[in-house]
Amino acid sequence: MAKARRREIDLLGNAVEYEVQHSSNATEPRIDVDIHGVTVVVPEGEEVQPTELLKENAAWVIDKQRNYDAYREQIPDRSFEAGESFPFLGQDRELVIEPRQKHGIDEDSIRLRKSAVEQSSIKQVLENFYRSRAREYLTERTDHYSEQMGVEYEKLELRNQRTRWGSCSTGGTISLNWRLIMAPADVVDYLVVHELAHLTEQNHGTDFWRLVGEYISEYKEKAEWLEQNSAKLIFSEEDL
């Protein structure tokens, strides 16, 4: 893609900044709106007026932008300091840095080894702690439900995707976002069952949701919680 150019337009009384990108991969003009802003993607060689496209879709652009603005306001302002609270399986725990042989966690706190922090940073050590615990916990829950559901998965991968919490490949690889370890346990179970169900049902049809419902009775509530609270599971600005 060619380098994007930042511009501004008035849409329904709102000043909207946008970028124009010319792409050889695009087959038709489109508007992309995400947490980083508004982008008009134009196929190479086509004469397209981005302003006209934006005006034609003004209500949609404004609505999407407001949703992302609201999402951004929910993102925790983390300073990564001792005494700050971080969620683990849905419960906030105080971050403690102290001399100890290994990292630990209890009902009220996450306790990091001081020497590890001194060699790196609180942020990096905490992320490593989360990833390690996520690997253990998500593997246990995936094994638990795969046995209950009578399915076999090929392997489990941890990822750090911005917007996706899980996926299931046609080859049987289950991918889960490591930041799920910050969500409540019942929400984690819903995501695990959701992805395992795709080993049997590849789409999101009636049979798929019936299967999910056999193991997660209130799955709609869990999906709604994740939709409404996903911003709270942002670890740092790098996730955006």
C-alpha cells in the first residue's frame, strides 16, 4: 500500500480525521473504521472521491467511531507499579514485588520475584507471568472440555490478537488469547467450549449453539460479558 495521507472532513456536524490508502489488493473502494481511526481504501488506478464515499456512509462512520471512542474510554490506564490492581480470573489482585524464589498468586495478590523485575521490568515480568499461567490454565480447561465433548484437538496456541479471543483451524489447532486469563473463569470456559465446538460444527448455526449450550448453559451471558468488558482485558497500549 502507498503511504496513507491524513485528512479531515465534516460528517453530520462531526469533524472526522481520515486517511486514504491506495491498495493493489483492493477490488472495490471501502471504509475501514477501527480503534486507530478511519481509513478509506481505494483500489490502485481507480478514480474515487473519498469524500463522496464518506458522505454516503456518514451515519455508519460516525456510529462506528463513537463505539470505538467509548471502547477507548474503558481501557485501564495502567502504570505497572507495585500496589496497582490487576485482574486474574475475574478478580482484581494487588501487585506485590518482593524477594522470593518464584512468582506466586493468592486470593488477594499477584506476587512477583523482585530479582526478576530488577533484571527486566514489572510490565514484562507480569506479562510473562500471565502467559505462563494462561498456558497452564487454558490447557487444563481445554483438555477437560475436549474429553467431556468427545473431541480431539491437535494443539493449543496462545496468541495476543487485538480483537479476537479464540479460533479453531480446520487442522484442529485451538488458538486462545492469553489475556483471557484476566477474565472470569466461566467466561474462559465459554470461549474454550466455543472453539472446541467448531471441531464438530464449523459454522455458527443452530446445531453449533445447541452444542455449546449443552456444556455452557448461559453462554449468551458469557458472550455478552466479553463483548461489554473486553476493553478491561487490555494489558497495555501495545494491544491496541
